[in-house]
Amino acid sequence: MYNHKLRFASQIFETGQTIPQNTSDPAAVGLRVAGQEGNLAIVFRALTETTIAITENLILSMQDSDDDADTDAYAAIVPAHVLTIHATAEIVYAVGDIIARIIIPAGTKDWVKPVLATDDAAATGTIDTFLEYLAN
């Protein structure tokens, strides 16, 4: 039981999102984060072994919307908050490895969703994405 965290469904963007190959793919679900003022992060965690080939990139970012795309479509957060992981050697993330945490900036719209992208045509693996509270 130690070293485990319980998560609620309302914290999970997607479980087992396949790493896209040479393209980008937003999570299936957006979550409401209104008024969080920089107290939340999106966590990207390997669900299965995940690999990125040498000289390729894994690009992690987020989109936001005023109303979960009812009338305001999801779009990249402005100014852009993007994390690019460049593989100078093949990168292999083991099951359960935290790949990254990206803090959701204050001033984003009410709803956000993470976006996975690669320029690797042979990228493999699946990733869980979820919210994590950052204590002040």
C-alpha cells in the first residue's frame, strides 16, 4: 500500500493513450480546472514500456477551452506551454515511469486536455495522463 496514490475518475484524462507515430493526438477527455491558479500539473506516466528512437522527439503540450468544446473548440494554450524531450540515445520508459509533469499555468481557460506528439515513425508504448495537485 505504501508508495501508491489513489486517483479519482475526475482526475484522469486518459488511460492507455497510444503514443502517436509521427503525428499528434490530444487526450479523449478534457477536465475542468477553472480557478486553479497554477496549483495543478498534468502528469504523463508510462502504462507500458514506451520507446522513442535516437534523434527523435516526444512533444508534450496542452490545449484549453472555455466550455469543453461545446462552443469553444480546444486549441493550444497561449502562450504555448510545450515540453520537448529530444532523444540523444534511444529513450525507454519502464512501466510506471513518470515521463513528465507540466504545470497548468494560471490564466488558462476553464477546461484543459493534454496532447502527445512525436516525430518518430516507430514510437511505441502507452501513456496515462492525469491531474496532480501541487501543494503550496
